[in-house]
Amino acid sequence: MHRGITVAFIVVATMPLIQPLVLGDDFECEGQQCAEVRRGVIAFLDRHVGGLSGNGRACADCHMPTNSFQLSPASVEARYQLLQFLHRFDPKADDPLFRPIDADDFRIHGANASDYTTMRRNGLIRVTLPLPPNVKLIDPATNLPSAEASVDVWRAVPSVTNVALTGPDGHVFVPRGPNAGGGYQLDARITTLQEQALQAFINHAQVQKTPAQQTLDDLNAFQLTLFSSTGVRALANAVSKGTSPLPDPDPPLSPLEEQGKAVFVRACAQCHGGPGGSASQLPLVARFHDINTTCPRPVDTVSPSRFSFEPCPSGLAEKVRTYEFTLANGSKVRRASSDPGRALLTGFIGGPPLLDDWNKLDVPGLHGISQTAPYFHNNSAATLEDAVKHYIEFFKFAQTQAPPGVIPPVLTTDGIHIDRPVKPEETAALVAYLRKL
Ligand code: HEC
Ligand code: HEC
């Protein structure tokens, strides 16, 4: 591995995080073993963990401690520009965020790939998933099923703060696919943080040797100490101790934020419920939902149009692939998506809405959300205002999908009135509250 100038971590900026772990006698390590947590921080930042012969990437290269443990397109671009600047002085200058596996032209140019447009513009990382046995990709050149056994989808890097609260919630609605009760990754395909770290070492850091179980345990312990606020930290501690009633994680709220909270409880908490904000509440039982964030997005055929989603940001439309599913009765169905979500894990489509896995994603937690723009699995909403705007259309779209005379639970509290949707005039209050989560 060559060594030029390496774009260093801004260790000083991570000190507020590391200090209490290293120095604090009274720091309880959030119920984790302090020795594991300390080793975990180091493993998280280490670009060459235990000589695993990887590509030089640390967890912190994507889950940036200076960026709320996620990755924004702005951070990618700043690092890209810094690297170009350093290359003028040292052709070997390096930032391991930029590795060919996450370049757009990787499938064409392999190890020589160098087009980082999707990372720089959208902040997205390549995630390669095997196709279920009954699913084929359609070759755009021939319009026939291709021989591909896996597919690339492009996903945002989620924050690893609050992972103590957002894993499996044990509430199984449809026992199908991995982690029917929720899990880690945007599609919940992974059960534990140890397994998650192992997959990250293999897929993102391209390690040649298997990491030690202790390293995975250390990373687990460290991540379980990361919270977006003291209120959320106290809540997680209470959950793990089984305290009842649980403390309210919200800080004191202004009247506007209180109004926003009422909107949130009515319109949003039905999916973003429970302590982590990722557990669906009755009567909306499913943990996985399609909220029309994938591409292409529905366009109304009726005029005047009853809903109108923002078109997908540039670059995402070209990530759309057409899939052919062979159903249980032998018939074949083709559908197009930039990211079919749970359907890539189960191969199951074609049931009534709640049962269909097409485009379904795990409901993410929303604590600390003001720190982690842009939003959604493909970073398609730049701001919280844009995310709320998207939901206003989502609720309108849901009304057009219901069979005549039926009001789906997502729209109603009493089964009679459409009283859940967020209204445009509620946006300011709702966003003010979202910033306090
Ligand atoms: C190349 C960038 C990259 C690197 C390096 C990386 N991750 Fe990730 N991480 C991602 C992406 C992208 C996702 C979402 C993937 C998906 O949903 O399929 C993710 C998801 C996660 C999640 C799931 C969070 C949740 O709420 O479900 C955890 C935990 C995590 N990573 C931990 C780690 C650890 C620990 C390491 C180091 C061993 C690591 N990551 C290295 C990009 C990265
Ligand atoms: C039907 C269930 C459902 C409802 C109702 C719902 N959400 Fe979501 N929410 C989801 C799912 C699923 C995702 C993940 C989608 C994605 O990543 O593309 C999500 C993602 C988000 C995100 C992005 C999180 C991130 O880290 O990028 C925000 C912000 C958000 N929701 C806010 C809200 C607000 C505000 C409301 C109420 C107006 C709301 N949600 C109502 C299911 C729901």
C-alpha cells in the first residue's frame, strides 16, 4: 500500500467524543465494558485494523465523527477537492474514501475506475446485493433477462448514533425475509452490530483476512455509546434497564415546537414510533414501508393531478433497473426501481399493499435528524422542509391508492375521517419540532 500525504482525521474535532471515554473516571461506558469501548473507538478510526489487508478505509471514513457519524455529499466534495489540491504536490496523496468499488465506472473499469460523480453529488455508496432465485435483471440492450446474479443499489451512509435504539424491535408482522421485526441497514437485513461490522470490513474495506471477534465486539460496544443528545442517551439507558415510565427525550419545547409535536404524533409517529422512532404503531403494524422515495416516482395520470412528487435528483434516475419476478403461480412480472428494498431480500411482490415487499425500507429513527441532512436512503431530500414536502404528497398519493370506500390506517385515526396527513401550513411547526428530536 503506497503512503503519500494521507488526508488525516481531524482528531482535534473528535476529542469531545473521545475525551470522556479516555479520561472520565465517572463515565459508565453506557453499560458497556469500558475496555471494549476504548478499543472500539480506536478500531472505528483505524484505517489498518489488525493488519487485515484491507483497502485503507476506516469505519470513520464513511461514518465521519465530524459529520454526526454519517457522510454528507458536502463532506465528500470537500475531501475530493482537498485530494485534488494535494495531488499537485504529491501524486501519491490519498483519501481512502475514494476507492474504485464506489466509483460509477467500477463495473466497466474495475480497479482503474475513477468516476466518483455519484459519491460527490449524492453522497451515495455502492451496495451489491445477490438476486433472489426468482428474480432476474433485464438487460436494457436486449430487453431480455440477463445473467447477472447480483445488483448494485446506491445508498446513503446512515448515522451510527442511536443504534442502541433502532435495531430489531421484535415486533413481527409478516414472518418473511431476514429480520422481519427490523434490524440494521436501510433494509434491516442484518441482525447485530457485530455482523454489521464484519460485513463492512468485507464489503467497504475489502479486507483479505477475517477480523477477530473481539474487534467486532469492541466496535459494537463503542457504537452502543453513541447518542445524538443527552435526552436520547438517558432514554436508551432507561430502556436497557427496563425503567417505566420511560423519560421524555425531548428538550423543553417552545409553543411552535409543541404544535409541531402534535403534528408529528398524528402524522409521523405511526411509523416513527417507540423509543428509537423506528417502530410502527398500531393499527399500522408493518415495520417496512414504501414512502415513494425510490425512482421512478409515481406520476398521476388524472388531470388536474391529485399528487405531485418532486422528480428524482439528477443522477438517480439512471440507477433505475428493471427486474423480472417469477411469482408462485409461474407468471412473470416486471417492475423498475432504483432500489427495490426488501424485495431484493425476499423476492416477494404481488400481494396486497402491506404484504408486498417492493420498494419497502426499514423505518429509520429520527433522533438527531437536524444534524444529518440530506435525507432518505438516496439522499433525495436536501432539507427537512423538503422531506415534509415529500410527505405531503405521499399522503395525497396514499388516498389515490385506497380501494373505493376504504380509508387506509396510514390516513386515519378513527377509520372514518382522513385526519392524519400533514398539511402544508403545518410545515414550519413540524420542522421546528423535528429539529429538537
Ligand atoms: C464505504 C463507506 C462505509 C464504510 C467504510 C463503513 N460503512 Fe457502515 N454503512 C455504509 C452504508 C452505505 C450503510 C447502509 C448500507 C445499506 O443499508 O445497505 C452503512 C450502514 C451501517 C450501519 C447500520 C446503521 C443502521 O442504523 O442500520 C452500521 C451500524 C454501520 N454501517 C457500521 C459500520 C462500521 C462499524 C464500519 C467499520 C467496520 C463501517 N460501518 C464502515 C457505509 C460505510
Ligand atoms: C408509512 C410510514 C411512514 C410515515 C407515516 C412517516 N414515515 Fe418517515 N420514513 C419512513 C420510511 C420507510 C423511511 C425510510 C425511507 C427512505 O430512506 O427512503 C422514512 C424516512 C424518514 C426520514 C429520513 C431519515 C433519514 O435519516 O434520512 C425523515 C426525515 C422522515 N422519515 C420524517 C418523517 C416525518 C416528518 C413524517 C410525518 C410527516 C414521517 N416521516 C412519516 C416511514 C414513514
